Amino acid sequence: MSVDFSRRLFTLLCGTCLTLAVFTPQAQAAHMPKEPELQASALTPALQSDKQVWDAVVVLPDERLVLEAPVWVGNTAPQLSVAAPDGSLSPYPSASWNAAEGDAESRIISAAGMTLLADGTLWVLDSGVPDHKAPAVAAPKLLQIDTKTNTVVRTITVESSALRKESILSGIAVHGMMAYVPDSGSAALIVVDLKTGHSRRFLDQHPALAAHRPILTPKGSVRAANGHLLAIDASMIAVSPDGQWIYVQPPCGYLSRIGTSIFTDPSVTPAAMEESVSQWFKTPTLGGMTIAPDGTMYWSDVTTGSILSYSGGVIPVPHRLITDPRLQWPATPGLDKTGHLYVPAAQLNRTAAFTNGKPTIKWPVTVYKLTLPTSAPPAASGN
């Protein structure tokens, strides 16, 4: 998913007195290289818009691109579009699901993340909060889309018992019959049983999921309209290909790892649940992340305009793939099957949501195609 605001965290960090959370210090020791491996020629424009800000891309099995243009940053409909190979755009999965008015149960209120499964199923999160400074207008829901027929085959409403008044769900990861959704408005992790539709709230206000550092861009810290430094609770999430681990973090914070078995073990005590979270890597400010079938993670680094990767294995290896001034607030990337990463340069800090209603976007907004190093395995995934 994409980066998201929190009503509670329009906040309220004083620049000289940030406090860092203290929890199990198990972050990996490997450091991210400073020098990029790829030249600027590896990054080429793939798609552009002079009307919408895209903050996430998913590459479908037939190579079409699904693009997310969330309403909370000032976009108008459609919030989901699909780009054909010739570059033409149309609402996805249909115009009715992207309607600006109508029954909340049969349209997207506020797109807040999407993830593609190996079988071509696309799961989309609708937070139900189109204005992050105002209350929700509808219950959050998950949409299951058959990308072969381009139809919504199921909707699952997140149960109110798993939510808080300040909740703004953002980001989604799915494995098997479980969906994992961070709450960026009131730090927690929502776990939805896709078989029963039952929702449960875990790790409520856990320090690993709460924001403790401000968002940083190449021009410095991002500030809210009141001048305070801006931080956001957890909205970045991915699940390992084998479904054993969840990786989750605030946009600016440690990436944490949690074993998924703990969410279905009735014998786990509250203390054991709290202690199940381990620091995994200290990342810069992220605009999005995705994970490949081999477990390699790809991160969009907002702070330096870079694309980073972190390979699996006994000794994980970090890579700075590219750093480029064109990557203004790179957001959630999508992978294809032939070794390319599609990265939207979202310019979120220039949107109305970040500029007190006075956008300074430099059009067009561009999705870039990054040719990965030949040693990188082909992949197709999106979280």
C-alpha cells in the first residue's frame, strides 16, 4: 500500500524531542550501500498522467498495469485504473466500482492498498476514509477481484470490533486464507480470516507499529499544516512467500518481522504476543515495498529517491539499485515476470493533503520502469 496519513499523527512531534521506541533489538547488522548499482539508463518512463497521482502499481499476469490513485491526496475518480499494453487507461475493475457516488458497499470509497496473488487474484483495501482529517464515511472492506474476468467476486467488511475511532487502514498483505492490514490511524495490525470474514485486532499501540520518527525527503522533514513534523503509524506491509512471516513498519521506522503462526495460536499470552515482534532492518523513510516470490524485498526510499532491495538467504544482502532525482517520493512498486520493477514517482509531499490544500505537483506524474540487474530473479508480486 501506499503511504498514508493518520488523523492522530497529523502530529505532533516536536523536532527536538523525538523519542524512539524500545523493543526487542534484533535488527539486521548489514548496512545499505551508499553507491547505486545501476545507471540512470536503467530507469525509463512507462506511463504518465497529467490528472492523477498514482501511489501504487500492480502488474497483472497478462502484463496490464493496475494503478491506484487514492482520493485522500486530492485525486478524482477513478481510484483504480488499468493500463493496456498500448498505454490506454480505463477504470478498474469497472466504472461503477469507481463511481464518486452511490451505495458504499458496491463502490470504492478510499483505495488504500492492493496485492496480487500468484493465481492472479487481486485483493484491494478500501479504508472507507476519503478525508484523513475527517471521520470515516463507510466501514473498511476488502475486495477480491478476479483479474481474468475483471470482476469483484467477493467483498469482506472489516468488523467494527477490530477498529478504533481513529482507525485508518492502509496496506494489505494476503497469504492463503489470511489477510493482514495495518492500522495507520491507531497503530495495530488487523488480521482477517478470509474464510469466515472474522476480523481481529493485534499489537494495539505496539511501539514497532507506532510512528516515532518524522518523514524525511531530500528537501528535509515533512511538516503538517500546523508546522509540526509529520509522522505516520504502520502502513507498510508484506508477507513472505511461504506465509511464515509478516514484515510491517511505519513509513519511517524499523522494519519489523512477526511470525504469522502467533495470530492463530490460542495459547499465546498477551506478553508473548508483544514479544513476538523483532526488529529486522532499519530503513529510511519508505514510500512503499513489495516482495518477490524468492523473498527478495524491494523498497522505495523517499529520503534519497532510491530503489533498494534486500535478498533473503542465511545472510541477507542489501542493495541500493538506483538513486535518481526523477524518483520524487517513489511509492509502492510492482514487479513483472521478466525482471522489471514499475515505480510510481508519486510526489505525495506536493499533493493537497501535504500542502494545506495548495498542491504543487509537477505534472506529469510518471510511473518508471526499472530494469533490474540480471542477477535478480524474475518476479511477479505486489504488496
